[in-house]
Amino acid sequence: MSGIRRSDLWAGLTGLPTTLKFLLATSFFMPLGSFMVLPFLAILLHERLGMAMGTVGLLLGVTSFLQFSGALGGGLIAERIGLKTSMVTGLTVRTCGFALFLAGLSVPRLAVVAVLLTALGDAFYSPANKAYLVREVSDEHRPVLLSVNNSALSTGMALGTLISGLLIARWPLLVFALVSLMFAALTGLHAAILPPGRSAAPARGSRGGDWVRAFLTPPALVAFVTAYVFWFFQNYLGVYITAGHSTVVYSLALVINSALVIVGQPPAARWIGRVRYSTAVLITFPVFVLGLLAFTRPGVPFILLGTVLMSVGEGVIFLKNDLEAIRAVPGRPTLAVGSQRLALGLGSFASGVVGGRLYSSAGSGGPAHFWLLAAVQGLVATALVGLVTIARPARRRAGVAALPVPPSEWSGS
């Protein structure tokens, strides 16, 4: 159950093929650009374009659902047109979406189309991107590669939000122009650097109904329940903190959350990859429950304690679930990634709907009552996913031909 030393991690990264180094760098720059825009959409749509908050909320909800749930369709399309083509197509669509904001900041209908295009582009790109990464390395090194990819994503998100927070209020057109140019450059680099013909076709022995089976596996159920529980923290922590504390406290909580995933997950990735699925689940969900219970207590120390606990659970379960999803549908990584994102999209949507009603109806108990109800649901979730992962562990399907792994230091070939 040992982890990985940072020196070994760095040595492994320097030995990666050029294409994988490029995609890991892209995993930083894409969220850097995206999060210079996405966290501020509600403010821009409401204050600059005069959209009612109900309309803004509906648009953002549909966008989130399209981005996550559309990834299943994006994964199936990637199997037909290839990984590189799917990634370049997704980036082209996203570039058009961000560029359209330059006109959409004065025309509400164009802004709506721009928001939807950015989500659609991600639905095309994400399954192909992650499938390309996992097909290039062996099972042993896959956890570390995915965790480094996750760290790059989290770092880009945090810095993008920070940079744009200093610019977008005064110069929104400048921000959208910079993001559009960044995505146009990334599109061109993908087309130039990635080798052509990287197939995503199903392995021999795969069946037409695998997309249904991928969504009915334990990893898909666990992804749905994980998103449902975790998004109580994701969606409502800011409302809870700013109601009684400075926004500095909320910023500190966000920094802690990002830092723990960025710094902590890669060294623990090898252990996360080797630990039993049921063990990872039975560690994560009780930690989530303790984190939610911490928010029932007043005071900044309990806010920070709850944030740390939720971050630890996040670092373990999201990576482990990706790995188990890939194992559950061998030879079809785009399908595995798509089914995971669909489950996450459904879980986050359900959490948003239920959580909003719970928060508004907390009554005299206030936010503490809300977090207590969330923790109770976390306990129920613990029992459910514990039973599923113990009774029906994800297994590799026998008899499916393994896809060839290109030589690299991380593939062991």
C-alpha cells in the first residue's frame, strides 16, 4: 500500500512520450482558459445582459448536464471517428463558443448559443482525451498518469479563476479574446502534434450493447452517488460561508480543496490504484459524512476541517472510480469515460435540485440542519455503495484481447 516518491514521479513524467507530455500540459491550459470565463457566466449573463436569475440558472443547469451527460455520446462518436479527430473537433467547437461571446456580450441569444457550444465541445473532447491517456500506458502506471492529469486540471481551474477575477469585471472583451486565441492555438497544436489514425474502435469481443452495460456497472452507480453527496459541498459551501463569514474564508477553503487534490493525489495514486474498490469506497464515504457533519458546527476551524475531509475523500474516490470504470468495460476507454461523466452529470443535477430545496426549507435549524440532512444521506449512500462494491466487485472480462501498448518507460515495455 505504498505510494510514490516525488523524485520517482518526476522521473516517470520526464520519460513519457512527447504526445502524453503535450496532453498533460493541455490539461493545465484548457481549464486555465475555461475557468477565466465559466465561474463568472452567471454574473455576466445577469448583470451585463439583464437575464433573470431563473433563466440564468436554467441555462447553466442545461449546460452542465450537456457537458457531463453528452460525454457518453461523445465517447461513442470518438470510437467511430478516432481520438485525434474527436479532440480536434471538440476544441474547434469550444473555440467557436468562446469567440461567439465577443458578440454575445451584447446579444443575449448569441450568449446562450456560446454557452451551449462550449459545453458541447467539452462533451466531444473529454472522453477522447482521457482515452488517449489511458491507452498509452500499462495498468500499473495508469493511476499515476491520471492523478497527474487531475492535478493539472485542478491547477488550471484555480489559476484561471484567480487571473480572471482581476480582469473580467473591467475588461470582459479582453478576457474572451484571450481565451478564444488560447483555444484556437490549442486546436492547432492538437492537429499538428498528435499522430493521425489513433483508433478508438472497440476491441474484439465488444458488443453493441456495451454502452448500456457500461452505465449499469458498479463504477457508474458509485459515480452517481459520489456526485450526489459531494455536490452538496461543491454547490452550497460558498452560500453557507458567505452568509456568516468574509469571502476570504471561502477563498481559503477553495485553496485548501484545490491544494490537497493537486499535491496529495499523485503521491497516493499508486496506493489508490492497488487498494480494493470496496475498501476505497468504505474509506471515502464515511470521510464525506464526517466532513458534512463538521459543517454543522459553527466557526472557521470546523469549516476548514470539513473542507479537508471532503478533499481527502474527493482525492481517493474520483480517481479510483475512473480506474474501475475502465476495467469494467475493457478495450473501450472512451465508453468508460463517457458513462462516468453521464453518471456524474446526473448525480450533480440531482444534488443541485434536492440540495436547493433542502437549503431553502432548513427552517429554524438553519444551515446546520441542512448539513445534518446531507450527512444522513451520506450514511445511506455509504451503505448502498458498500453493498454494491462488496457484492458485485468490478471484474475484468476474460477473453478480451488487450490493446497494444506503445513502448515507453511507463508501459514497462
